[in-house]
Amino acid sequence: MENVKNNNPNPKIKSRINAQILAEIAIFVALSTALSLIPGIGFPQGGSVTAGTMVPILWLAMRRGPKIGIFTGIIYGLVQLAIHPQVYYPTQILLDYPLAFGCIGLAGFFKNHPITGTTIAIIGRFIMHLISGAIFFGQYAPKGMNPLVYSILYNGSYMLPELIISIIIIYLLHKTNVLKIYT
């Protein structure tokens, strides 16, 4: 009797699928990066309102699931660190780049509920920036203002418009069934 340890009878297919997913990751990260280069409203200590830069990562997460989505978000965060660095403290890098952007992949848990997925993912990213802001940027709060409140207001001022923009785009993609292409 043949000992079958691999459920995939053709290892070449597994390689092709992995290569396809890697290619999709590269394409979606490149698309998000290209969107991030469109001038938006930038803020002095980081963050900006953009032309929907998170949408490609949200879309991929909803297509491929949270593991691929989180991995893609982390890669995108590292690309953002390379091209748009806003680094003031070495430990701030972890919260503001790989962890914050990795949260975008949380949308993958909500494949059938794209608006909920988009909302949860962007709230996750907001929380990472909120923690970073309270810890590392609380000194910029106006005198007498709690650093946590300052971080909520600062990060909310660009994350809320980003949430609205992303929800509108994801809604339109969902309504036109574009989100279901190649699933």
C-alpha cells in the first residue's frame, strides 16, 4: 500500500498556486504603493488622507483570507516605511508600520461581509497608531491634554476619512461583484 503524506498528488500545482499568490501579493502591494504616491492631505507627524491606498490590501485579504491579508499588510507597511518614513523613535517603527498595516489583513476574516471587514481592519490599524501616538507622541499634546485623547484626535483626523473612503470604494466593488473576481 502506498504511503500518502501529501494530499496534493501534483506538487507542481502547489508551487504554481504559491507563485500565483506571491504574484498577487506583489501586484496588490504595488497598487497600494502607487495609490500612496497620489498627493493627499498629509499630517506633520505622519498619517494622511489618501486615494484609497488600503483598498487593494483589503480586497486581497477578502479574496485570500486573513493569513495572506495580514502578511500582505505587513509587507506593505515595510514598503511604506521605506518610501514614506516617519520615524522618530526606533520602537515606534513596529507599531506604526508592520503591526498597523498588518491589521488591514483582518478584513480576511469577513469575506462575506466586506463593509464589516473594512471597518474592523481600519479600526485595527487605528488602534496601533493610537497606541504609538499615546506612547511616542504624547509630548506634542497641548498643555493639559491627556496624551491618549491627543492621539485619538490626531489619528482619528486622518483615519476616519480613510475609513469612509475605503468603505465607499469597497461597497462599490462589492456591488459590482468585482470583489468576487477569481475567487
